[in-house]
Amino acid sequence: MVRSRLAGLGLLLLLSLSGLPAVAQQVEYERQVDVAPSEESIGEGYVTPEVQRPRPRAMHWQVADVVLLGLAMLAAAWLALKSRRRAGLVALSIVCVAYFGFYREGCVCPIGSIQNVAVALVDPAYAVPYYVIAIFVLPLVAALFFGRVFCSGVCALGAIQELVVLKPVNVPPRLDRALGWLKWVYLGLAVVFAVLPAAMRDFVICRFDPFVGLFRFTGEAWLLILGGVFLVAGVFVGRPYCRWLCPYGALLSVFSRYAWRSFSITPDRELDCGLCTDACPYGAIEERRAVRTDCFACGRCYRSCPVHHADKADDAARPAA
Amino acid sequence: MKLETNRAIASNQFSEALRGVALDGEGRVYAVGDSSVKVFSSEGELVRQWKTALPGQCVAVDDGGRIWVGEFEQVEIFDAEGRLADTWKDAGRLGLVTSIGIRDDDVFLADATARWIRHYNRVGEFLNNIGDRHRKGGFHIPNGVVDFAIDADGILHVANPGMHRVERYKPDGELLGHFGRFDGRDPAGFPGCCNPTNLALDSSGRVVVSEKAGPRIKVYDPDGEFLEVVTDDLFDPAAKNMDLAVDAGGRIYVADPVALEIRVLSRRAETVP
Amino acid sequence: MRYFSQRVALRVTVAAAGVAGLLTVGLIGDWAVGAVHAPGDKALVEELEEAAKTDHEVSQQLHDERERQTLASVDRKDRARVAAWLLLVSGGVFVAAGKRFMALRPQRLPSLDRLVDVRFDTAAPAIGKRPRTDESGNGETPLEFVARLVEQHGAGREAAIPILQAIQNHYRYLPDEALRRVCEPTEITPAQIAGTSSFYAQFRRSPVGRHVVRVCHGTACHVAAAERITEELRRHLEIKDGNDTDPRRLFTIDKVACVGCCSLAPVMMIEEETAGRLTPASARQVLDALELRS
Amino acid sequence: MSDERSRREVLGTAARGAALVGLAGLTGVLAVKANKTYAWSIDITKCVNSKLGALGVDVCEACATDCVLTLSAVRAVNEFSECGRCYICPAYYDITSAVGPDGLPSEKLCPRDAIEREAIGWIDPDDPANNFYEYTIDEKLCNGCGRCVMECKEPAGLGSIRLEVRHNVCLDCNRCSIATACPEEAYERDALSTV
């Protein structure tokens, strides 16, 4: 007992060396004297145990997260635009679900950061950390250069839906388009609720995030069930949340419209045969061309493309030959 | 409710703190708070006031009419006119002085920092400590104030709130006995973590104590038998460490630290045994 | 993954789905039981708390009850965590096995009607027979026919290709007999004819069958095993090596480059009509059906 | 054709440039008032359970019930250096319960029995009231219900027990659901200032 306490104290000393203790929670009471008995008056070599106050996630980890986000998007861009390998994108999705989803447990994500940014723009008393600014802006910048690479497998919410797609049915394009407006409504509502006066403020995106509870293995029961329903639905309907509800997806669809190099299906690198249209679970291929505002850069079209199969067959044959 | 009157004096006189109350032989009321001493007639009119060097924590009046004010690490002694007569300091022995008792040649100063009562003579020579039952320290006072009163025989009655007791000491520090026990339900016991916080003795040796959380005033007979609760709903729930004084007529003067006034509680004649 | 047969994949998928379902039901059930009991537990504690204030005996009971509830909540949390991990694993297995199953699943055979939903022109002229005088189109002899062509296109060397094309259009191949006739009234030499007719893929030197079946060997169809289709049809029609037409002269099997409907791969075209998503069996059935109709 | 194409390219580049400038501006605006800190914490001067003067009110259990975690990330924490080591700690004992034969209250306050009481220092063998006691909160059991905080605050106690967000447990939700539920808006994200 004593030894463990001493060990804890030593650990704490080490911890306290690594950074200043949190001061906010030490509010001084106005007391006339130091009312607590001193170590001297308690006697017998008593040492006041230091209260252990675990530090919040350190700044350099936040920086690491931002860097990882950027690297993941670059990897997605390279895989989607240059290497054109779905296998790589799947691997990226798994890694990002594991890290940004299950390990980092989903917060803060660019989707939710919309609200922080909205509040920060309206409420003079509200400030956002650099971390959140970076999280919010990076995917948009990436969209301006490479399209929706964030959606392709970096976003944990998107990636987990991406991974469960098993037997996608075609959603009639008109229905798809109509449902697509929901995300704008959701975005509007989220911003409105976020910029309300502080007492009524509510971050609806975060409150109704169907997947964050799954990543955390905890949460309100109905939200966990909703997340499960979204995943089961996602087996048959490609990425329902991303396509029709994601407010950040709404922003990304605008930014990706002006992408410098976007995900594309080209006649010179692909076969231009139309197989891809059937392969796309998201209805994002029209007239044998990827619709850059809707494309999640999942790479299924490449996998379905005969040319890429032929390449692979050639690659496989080459070492044998 | 046995209160006949609920009179308050010194209303609107103190702006930040009211910590001590004392009476002299003629019924004048001395109050310290903020950084001043204010003297009121028994009717409650402000007679005189003057500044103290530091915020006063307690006040006492000796036979010669001199006013002793306990402060942080010092005691200021004023004459009846409010002129500074002397300042006592005793580094290491006097921390926050929260109670002063003067009897004959003895001066007792309660040091709330080290939780002892320091026994001096009139000229300021240290004689002995009172309250060393605990090998390592004095009283158990998690409430920050050591308060005591001296009875006609020169016995010190000390509130030891951490032990839920009133203890009696001889001036040389010998413990004579104690009464009181913890009880959160029975008004005869002392509730909470640390009660009573303050006490005073009336002319017949009854012990008047004040408690905090919830604040109330109780009376015990000289043997420690519970007599009555004088009031338990007069004070703000946050009121604590309410200093007490009792005049010759049995009226209880309570320094209310929240309302910043002195409440005067007097019982109906028939209830006085 | 090759050793992962379709049946195994299906079994694993179903099993994983079952496990995931059971876990989900268990989790929700556990939560629901807890939620149902919560108000009662709370009321019980409050009741005991009240009773304990006066009755000393109850306090041990209250202590036990509180401990029981605390431990129950801790246990429920542990159970939920274990179940969640298992659910995650079984969900992952379900998705992985399901994807494997989908990949191994045979393409469902399109119905025969859809495959032969082609309007064969049964009134097409019988073709592929050796040119005989009485069978040469509008009654003219090959000699007359060639003479007319020479008249039309001239007798120079440069007329070779148009003349050959016309002959091919007429007979659907270049019969030796007709070619010999061409050399006589023109400057075109047999060598030139031999060179030209063998250089251009459009010229055939052997007669074609009644139907020309063009099996697409474009990239998509190649990947989708068009070779197997061709082989199967040749085997079925008993076409000998080096030939492309069956002995009955009903079908000519032709390998062509992409016909432009890769989404239906593997594909074959019969005249102007397309049959897609073929398997060797269904390709054979298409030809059988066609033979029956014609 | 080439004209049209180049015009489209120019327009696209212009839009992209404008968007980049816009984003840069947004970043600038946000960065000007950005803070580096990022963790939820409880302002105990606002917390009902800790707030001086919030006397006679019911205990607020939002921290225990509203956290997204089943066992809340908020725990009661005893600041030992401020603890009075009372013999009868109102946060440990239910001081309104009957007094047992040993002179101690018969009930404990914590519904989850998460507080441990241990005599420390020099111990008087004859008089348990003459000892100091250390109260340690078992973080495995504590769910941040705040009852002990309520009882420990001044004037009854010394206010050494506070509710604190334990950052090793806290998921750092973008919008803390306790903050949404907190009646006093005691949850702040930028209250924690670090260097």
C-alpha cells in the first residue's frame, strides 16, 4: 500500500515535470487560515499524497493527429489518383477506422468541427484551438486539390461504412438526388443550433453522430442502435450517412467541384466500357465518368476495370515468364 | 422559538467582514471586522470607531477598558479612546489570533494557525501552551477558528470542533474534562464535521455555543447538559464561525458574518431557569 | 483466399451474422434488463436509506444492497465491453466472408429468352456455299459477275481492293473460282490477289457458315474468360483445328476485338445482335436455340 | 474547343484560388483568437455541488448520469492538501443517520462506497476522535455523483473534494454531453490553460 503510494507519487513527480499542473481546477477558497492539518501536526512521517491529475492529451499528440490526417489524405490521393489501387484504399480505410475511429474515438472530427468554427465566427467569447482549425480546414484544402480524398478512407465515419458495403443496390438517381439535399438541411440546422446563445447552444451533429458511440463502445442505447442500423443498411446501400446526411460532405462536394486534380475515369488509363458504373455503389458515375462532387474515391471502379485486371494479370505473369 | 426580540445592531456598518464581538462591563458592544473596531452603545448606536492595522479577527476588553484586537501574527491593544497602546508580536507562536481572553494577570491568545492557545502574562511573556493533548498539535479545528472563554474560576472552555467537544483547561494547560459528542440528529450532540465553532459563557456559567452547517445557537448548562436550541433558523445557511458574547442579562450577541451585523438574542424571562 | 471455397464463405458469413445478431440481442437485452430494474433498485435503496435512519438493523442490508448494485453495474459494463469486442470481430468476419462469398458467387445465368432475344433474320439468303452459276445472286454466272465488276471498277491494279470487296460482299468470302476469273480481264496478278486477300482481315478465303458468331476477345471479355467461350463453342460445333466454320456450315466462330459492351463481358455477337454475360454453357445454349429457330 | 477548354480551366483555377483565399482568411480569423488549450474541465465556482452559497439545494447528478461513458469521466477528487482529515467527515458518513454505539454515524454517504477512510499519522489508541483520517476516493467505483462534494463544501466541510474531469478517461467529446446538461454551465473547454 505504502509502496504503491510512493510509486504513484514518483510517477506523479515525473508527470508534473513533463508539464505544469492544471491550474484551472485549483480555485482558491477564501480561508482565514490553512485549515488542513499540516504534515507536521499529523506526525509519524506522514506525507500528504499528491492528487494525481492526468493531463489532457498533449499538444504534440494533437500535432501528430493533424499530421497523420494530412498524410492519410495524401496517401488516399496517391492511391486514388496515381496508383489506382482499391486494395490500398481498403487498407487505408482499415487503418483510419482503427486509428481515428477506435483509437482516437472519433473526436474531434472535421464533421463536428463545423460547429466549433461556426460558433467561433459568431461568438466573440468562443475560441477554437489551432488543432480544430487545422482539422476543419485541411480536408477542404485537400478537396480543392484532389477532391474528396478525406471521404475516401480517412474519415472514420466514412471508412467504416465503406468497409461494410457488401451488396449495394442501385438507388434511383432521382431519389438519390432528393435525399442528397438532406445534408444541406442538416448542415443548416447544425449551424443554427451551434450559433444560438451559449445557454441554448447544441452541437446536433455530435449529438446525433451514429457511429461515434460504436467507436467508443459506449453511449446512449438508442444512438448505438441507430449506428448499428446505419451499418446494416450500409451493407445494402452504399454509405447512407455520407451521401445523404453528412454536413461536411456538403461542404466537400462544393469544394471538390473545383478540384485541381480529381478522381477520374479516363479513356486512356481505363477501358471506358461502363463496367465501372455498375461497380460504383454510390451512383457517382454518370456517362462512364466520375462525378467529382459525389465521388468518395473508393476505387471500386478501378477494381472493376478490365484494363486494371489485365495489368494485374500481366504483373502476375511477368515474374513467371 | 424562544426569542423574545430579534434585534440587530451594527447593521450596515461593515462592508466585507464581521468577525468578532465583545462586551464591556457597561454593556457597550465592540465589534471588529473589515479593518476597524466599532463601538456601539447597548442600544446599538455607534459610539466610536477606529482603524486597525490589519483586519481584526477577534476582540476583547479588559478590566481597564483597553481593547485587544487579534489580527494576523499580532495583537493590537487600544485604549478606550481608540489610541494604539501596544502591539504584541511573537513570531512562531502567534499566527492568526482568533480569540483573546484576559483575566487578572493572564492573557490567553488563540492561535488558529498552529491550533494552540498561548498563555502570556500581562507584560507579554510567554508562559505555556494549552491544548497539547494531541502529541503533535493542538485542537482539531478544520473550521479555521479556535475560540474559547474563561469562566469565573479562571477555567478555559475551549471549542474543539474536530472532536465535537467543549474542553476545559486549567491555565497551566491541564485538561480538566470535556463534554459533547457527535450526533447529527439529536440537538444535544454536535453535528457535522466540526462543531461547535465558537462559544461563550454567561454569568451563571452556562455555555453558549454556535454551530455551522446549519448555523444555530445552543446552550448547555455548566455540567455539559444540553438545555436548549436558541435559534436554528435565524442565520444564512452559509454562516459559520459566528463569534458570541453574552451580557449580564443573558442576552446573546452573535456576530453574523453573512448579514454583517450583530444579532442580539434574548430569551423570554420565563424560559430562563 | 483461393482455398476459401464459396460454400465455406457462405457458412462463415451466416455464422458470423448469427453470432453478431445474438450478441446484439444480448447487448440490447442486458441493457434493457438493467434499465427495467434501475427504478426498482433506486426505490429500494431510497426505502432502505429511509429505514436505516431509524433502524440500525437495516443499515447492513442497505450496505449490501448498494454493494450489489454497484457490482452489478460494474459487471454489466464488463459484459458489455466483452460483447462489443466480440461483436466487432464477428462483424468484421461477416463483412470479410460476405465479400469473399460475393466474389466467388457464380454470375447468375441470364434466362435463355433474354440471351436469344435477338431477331434472327431467317429469310437471309443461304450463304457459304460454293458459287455455282445458278446460285450466283441475280442469276448471272461468276464470269458475268466478275466482268460486271471489272466494268464497274476498271481493269487497273488499283481496282483490286474494290473488286475483292465486292466479291466478298457477294459470296461472303473469296471463292478461288471467282478470283481466277478476276485475273483474266484485268492487270491484277494472282500474286497481287493472294497478297491483298491475305493482308486484310476483312477478306476470307474460305466460306462462312450461315451465322457468323463473333466472340469478343477485347480486354474485358478476355479477362472474363472469352477464350473458354470460344473453345467451348468450337468443341461443341466440332470445328477442326485450323478451321473456323463447322462442318454443317451453320456457324463461323470468329475472334474479334472489343465490340464495345464490356459491361456485358464475356460477349458474343451474332449478326448485329449481342449476347452477354456468357458462360460456356449459356453460349452453347444460345447457338442451340438459334439453330432450332433457323 | 481549345478556347472553351482553357476558359473552363481558367474559371476553375479562379474558383480554386478564391476558395483557397477564403479558407486562408477563415483560418486567419479563427487563429487570431485561437487558444491552445483543449480539454473539458469543471469550473467549481459554478458547479452546483461545489458552489459556495448553493446550500440546501439537491445534489446535481448530471456528471454521473449524462456522460457518454457508462462510468462517467467525472470523478470526485479529494485535494489532500486541503482536507481537514476530520474524524467525522460529512462526505464519508451520512451525518444525518443515527449514531451507532461507537459514536459514529451508522451510514456512509457514498452510494457506491467509493471512499476509503484510514487513520493516519500519530494515532491515539484510546480516543479515535483524537486522530486524523485520510479519505481516499476509489476512482474505479466513483461515478461522479457529487454527493460527497455537496457535503464537503463550505461551510459544512472544507471543500477539499471537487468534481473533476479525469482526462485519462475523458473522451474529449466535441460537445460534452454533461456540458449540455449542466444546469450552471460549469463545463468549459478553454478553462484549462496550459503553457
